[in-house]
Amino acid sequence: MELVCGIGINDAEYVVKPQVNGKRVICPFYKTWHNLLKRVSPSVRKAEDSSYIGTSICEEWKYFSKFKAWMEVQTWDVEGYQLDKDLIKRGNKVYSPEYCAFVPDYVNTALLANKKGQYPLGVTMWNAARAKCFVAQCSSRCSDNNSKYLGYFTDPFEAHKAWQEAKIASLQMVLDEYRKAIGFDSRVEQTFLDTIQKIKFDLNNNLETRSL
């Protein structure tokens, strides 16, 4: 049996890409599984998908039928929902039924945070004509990626503290919306609660939040 993406086994008892009225139709379960295999397979992963380097798939899910059986009992057929591997267990690199969930896209991106150069999270340096100052920004809404301007600061850590306060409010907003979502998962909720508490602790103790 030929391997799919070099690692998967299509053991479906039906045609996953049938012709319907002269058009090729792909089974949604197979499409999701195939996209997952492409992320974790070094031989087919795109160069720009560097965030998936080091990821893998559990032995069970290398069989399409096993993945399909899991996906059938998940909330997956809602617009904007994405398969996530590391909201339930932060830093997780293995796609498996224990740590994967389908979540709204705004939930999937809420805990992303990237440092820009040497400055703390949420902070960039702005060169004015007469002085150097630091700008703090944070996502303003749970359903988009727009950044909210938080002000100019002469000290990068003061700018970071403004970001911490705004990030706490932003994550709480995301969590409040997610609690009303179809397919709400209490394990994802706990990750948000833990992250909010972590940032609060850092803020109250004058510590830099280095990651989410």
C-alpha cells in the first residue's frame, strides 16, 4: 500500500476523492487528515511552514480510519474552526487525540506572541526626530488581528506593562466569547485561565512576560 505523504495509510473502505456530476469531490475527513500529514512530513512540507518543524503525528492517526473516527465526534464543521495541537498542552508537538481540538480561529491565534528584536512582548522602538521612544500594541479584539495602540513610553518595560494589562483584558475577552462557542472545550478554557494568571503574576511582581 502506497503511503500518503510518506507516512500515512489510507485504509478507507470508500473512495475518498469521488467524481460527482463530473467534478472531483474530496471527503472532508480525508482532506483534513491529508493536510495534517503535509504539515508533519518533512518530504512534503512547504519551506514557509517552518513553524511545523519538529512536529509529528501519533501512530494511531497515521491510519486514516482512526483519525476519521476521532474527527467524526468533534465539532469540526463550523466555519472558521481549525485543528489545534498545542492549546490543551502548551508546547506540544505531536498531533494526537489527547491534545488536539477544533477551535475557532480567533482562539487559535490569541496565544501567539512574537518578540520583535531585543524588546519585550508587545513593544517596538520608534525613532522620533528628537528622541527615541517605545510603542506598546496589543490585539484589540478577539475576532480579528488588528492591533490596539497603547501609547508611547520612554522606557521599554513600562511599555511592556501596558501590553500586559491589555493582553489580560484581550485574553479574557477571547475566553468569554469562546465559552459561548459551539464545541467549547474546558481544557482549552483552562489554558486561557492559566495564561491570564501567569501574566497577572508577572505584572504584579514587575516581571517580564517572556512567552504565553
